[in-house]
Amino acid sequence: MPAFQIKIIETGECFPCNSGQSVLEGMVQLGRRGIPLGCRGGACGVCKVEVVTGNLVRKVMSRSHVSEEDEKNGRVLACRISPGSDLDLHVIGGMRRSVCKQESDQTSSK
């Protein structure tokens, strides 16, 4: 399976993610504490992201967390998508606070 690069726009961090692997699983490989994993099956909505560029493969997502309009605009659950190319994304769900907080903590400690 080819590996693609996923970039978190807010932090500039990139991580590899294989086709067939969920973007959330790839994100966990960053080894950062505080990335909320939630249910990993699309039921909790914690891992909502907005894919800005790239192609992705979607699995079924709960409409209580991702509306049709959300999906059309690239707002999806990281646990329910895998890359079909390199992706750039914004973290917009429940993990945004911890991802962005860790970045500001790292910046302030430099």
C-alpha cells in the first residue's frame, strides 16, 4: 500500500498514512499525547477534520456528526477516511483544542 503525506495546517506537522489506513490511525503515529481518539468508529464525532486538498476514500459516517453539506465541503471524520493522495487538513472537531494547544505550548517553550 502506498503511503501518503498528511499535513495538519494548524501545526504544520506532517505524518505518513497508508491507503486503507484511517487518517486518525496515521495521526496517532505522531506520538503526541492528548490527541483524543474517541470511539474510532464514527459515532462520537471527536475527530472531525476539514480536508482542504487531496483525494480521500470515505466510509459511512453518522449524519448526527457529518451532514451532507459538511461532507460536500470536505468536513469529515478522520476515523472514517483514508487517503487516496497527499492531504492537507484543518482540525475542527473536539481534538482541535488539544492539537492547537500542544502547538502553542511547544512554541512558548522555545
